[in-house]
Amino acid sequence: MSLSVAQLLPLGLGSVALAGLLAAEKRDLYCLRACSKTAASSCFLWFALSLGALQSSYGRLLFAGMALCWLGDVLLVKPGQGRLFIAGIAAFLLGHVLYALAFLTVQAHGTLMLALIPLVLLFLWRVVLWLRPYLDALMSKAVLAYCLAIGLMLACAVGAGSLAATAALMFAVSDLSVARDRFVKPGFVNVLWGLPLYYVSQFLLALTLLYA
């Protein structure tokens, strides 16, 4: 696989923006966080477009999911658990669903997908039990719905191939850093590993366009 300069450019700029975002998180600089996060997320949209995201049904579904993740990133720039946080969760939930629908258009290992569903559900149930003591009634329902969307995406990604499965798993694990930071124990260590994992997962998801 070889990428053109035009395709490598959003990867490079996205890396720079991610570095700026980590610096902003470390020093708690809101304006830098907002600008660098928006830039980093815009770069994975740009990368997907450079790979022809709008030229196939798979690509259009994937890009729509990415656009919702971009929206979720913007909505979650501000700390806290208010209305913007709920809206951000909703955007990411719908993004996960659209990723799952995209993966279903290129199913290659449907039997494996079905076999892994119980394991995926067990893992997500453990996550719900971990978070439950820190959630009120409304947030408990929101997190449960979100976990179900993640489970759907993971199961469908397994059926779509190893690259999609790897990217989806990285995305799901990065969500744990957000949950820990917002509900359990806030701190820079959460974003230090969670943000790079999230952005790598999005760029890997875009790369699946080359194999769909």
C-alpha cells in the first residue's frame, strides 16, 4: 500500500494537531484544546475523502459515521456532564451504528461475527457494572445504550476483516478512557493514552476504504 502526498498530508497535520491537543489537555488550555481537537478530527475526515469515501456505499456510510464522531468531538470539548455531554454521547452512539452498517456491507466472516457476539456482550456488561456506581439514572441509561452501540460495531467489524476489527477495538478501548475521565477518576493519564488510540482508530477506519 502506498499513499500519495495529498493523502499523507492529513495524516501529518493530524499528528501535529494531536500533539497540540495533548499539550492543551496537560496545561488545561481551553482555546487550544478546542482548536487542536477540531483540527485533528477534521484531518480524519479529510483523509477519508482523499481515499474516495464518497465513491461507494461503504465509504458514504463510513464517512457519515466519521462526521458524527467529528461532531461528538466538538461537543465534548468542554468538560462536565451537562447537555453538551449528552449530545456528544448521542453523536458518537449514532456514529458507532453507522460504522456497524458500513461493516455489514462488506461482510466476509459472518460466522466469526456471530460467534464473538456473546464475548462482546460480556465485556460490555462488565464495563456497565464498573461504571454503574458513578452514574445517575439518566446517565446509566445513556451509557447502556452507548455500550450496546459499541457492541454492535465491534461484532460487525469482526465480520468485515482484520483491519476493521482492529480499528473498531481501538475505538472501543479509547471510549474507556473517556468514561474513566468523566465518571471515575479524571486526570491527564486518561487522555494521554485514550486520545492517541482514538485518532489512530479513526485513521485506520479510513484506511479500510482501500480494501472495501
